[in-house]
Amino acid sequence: MNGFADHGLSEESFGPSGGIAAFDAFPKTKQTYLTRGRNSSGWTVTLILTCIYLSWSEIGRWFTGTTTQTFSVEKGVSHDLQINLDIVVAMKCADLHVNMQDAAGDRTLAGDLLRKDPTSWSQWGKGKQIHKLGEGDGGLPGWEDMWDVHDQLGAARKGKKFPKTPRIRGPVDACRIYGSLDGNKVQGDFHITARGHGYMEFGEHLDHSAFNFSHQITELSFGPYYPSLTNPLDNTITTTPDHFYKYQYYVSIVPTIYTDDASLLPLLEAVNRSPDHPAKSVFYSSHAIKTNQYAVTSQSHPVNENWIPGIFVKFDIEPITLTIAEESASFLGLLVRLVNVVSGVMVAGGWVWQMYDWGMEVYGRKSGRGRGGSLGVLGTGGYGAEKMSYD
């Protein structure tokens, strides 16, 4: 009826081959009507490995959370700034004076507020964490390198006391100066100078040969004392053979808030604007702290006898607040991202393979190395087509 018999074909060839196969709900195309494609097993393995790698990355990012940094103009007015200092100077305590002065004109006799313990210089400058200024990356680290919220919150929960001065073993030729003092939250400086130099004292004048402002800074921080928090000048040591030497540190302080709970951000901002806020204890919880990070530059050099040698730290308060928050997505959000990653890789991989297959087929046709003629009634280059044309 359809002309199949004229060409030696039978309609039975298009039907099921057996009685049981007739009940198959998904009829299969005969193998003689199929053309074998290129082997894509290697590409499939590549897509699977890509999905595993990207999925693992998403899981790791979800587990650690996403850290965001936000700068905002500090709207609140705070009058107090606590300075925490722990420094060892290679001079006797009786030969040193420590003072602080701010832009408001207030002077603080820091030597009366800080503790001075005699010690031996040979006992200091040891340990893996001790390093000289400028070692490593060629400069001093800044607060922008300290954005791990978990490390900062964990360090803030540790002890909050200055360690004891070790027992003296050697000549008493150095002085450890440590403690906390309060000042105004304005630009200022504090300095360590020799007795009789820098401030007029009747009958007091230290011999110049006793000058040695080599020092080790164990702690220099601003705000609440968190000894485990890392600051740029912590555990730094510098020495000089010169008696008249001036060390100058220029510190730029940025008020910083760390939190691992993004939902607390509105409350933290409100408390930061109003220091007397009833919820101010939120900054002392396990999920948020407020401190002051800083960046520092050093400019130190020998001076002649007309200058005042010593250690000078000049600090300035930036009128901004840096908020570093860690946000964690929900588990449902993780599942959605994993589905998007896997489906995106598979779909894109399928498109790439189809384009590659099409390109190879076009190249094969042009070069005469195609897959060969297809078989079947609709074939154009197969045996059936030749027979039909000659009949």
C-alpha cells in the first residue's frame, strides 16, 4: 500500500518483534536505524569532577560564612580612649619618663599610672612571635589584614590581664613599662624620654652615655584590653647602637566592630551612636566586640644633641567606623545553590558538547572523513537510497 513491497520492504519490520514486546510502553528504535555517535565518556567524567569541585567549594563557603566590611561615618561622640601599653626599654626605670599629651591640651603623667618593673634586657627579644620592624613583607601590617571574625571574637574571650614580669636573670639594665591609661578620644601622642631631657627638672640630668632606646613592644592597643588580639606593633623589637636616637610611630586608629551575627547590626549601630544605650553590653557578648584597629608607619633616625631622643607615638582617630560582619546562609539556601551549580554545569556542558560534535561533523564533511552514510528509508547516502534511485 505504501510502496514498501515494490522495494522489497515489509511493514512487519516496523512492528514489535514478539508478543511480549508488544506490551512495552516505550517502543525502542531498531539498532539498524541508529548511527553511533562519538564517545563522550571523558567529557562526562570532566563534568562530574567539575560539579564535585564546585559543590565542595559552596559547602566550604557556607560553613565558613561570608565576611563583609562596611565603612560608615562615626555619628556618635565618645570622650574616652583607653591606651594599653606593654614595652621594654633598654634603660633603667629611674632614668625614664613617660608622658602623654593630646590635642585638647591635657597632659597625663603616664609614668604615675603605668607600672614600671626593673628587668634584664637579655631576657627579652626571644620567641617565635618576636620580629623586627619591617621584616617579612617589607612593611608593617595594618588592620585590613585582620578580618577573620572568629579569630578576633575568640581572642577577645581569653584572659584580660597583663602577664607578670619574669624573674630577673642578669644585670638590671632595662625597664618594663605596662598598664592601661585613659585619655581623650582626640589626636595626641605619648612619649618615653630620658630623665632631664624633654622636661625641665632641677638637678636632674642623665649622662648621654646611658641613653639606649632599644625597645620591644609586646602590646600597643587602643580601647578595651584584649591581649590576644593581634595589632601591628605587637611583639616587635628594634635595637640601635646610637645613644641619640629618635623612634617615631604614626598611628591611624579606626574604630572597629566585629560580629558573627548579622542580625545584630542595627542594634550595634544604635549602641555605637549612643554610648549610654541600655543595650551597650552587646559589645561584650560572645557575638560582638568593639575595639580599635590601627595602621602604623615608622620614621626613626639618629639625632644630634640638640634634639630630644626617645620613643614617640603620635596617634590620630579616624572619623569612621569599620564594621566587619560574618553572615551565614541557611541550609535551604545551600541546597538551592548546589542545585543551581550542578544543573548549570550539566546544561552548559551539554551545549559545549553539542557545539563540539556539530563542529567535528562539519569538519568531517568538508575533509571527506564523515561518519559515513546513514541507513534507512530517509537516508541519502546509504544502500537503500542507491537502490531506490536505480529502480
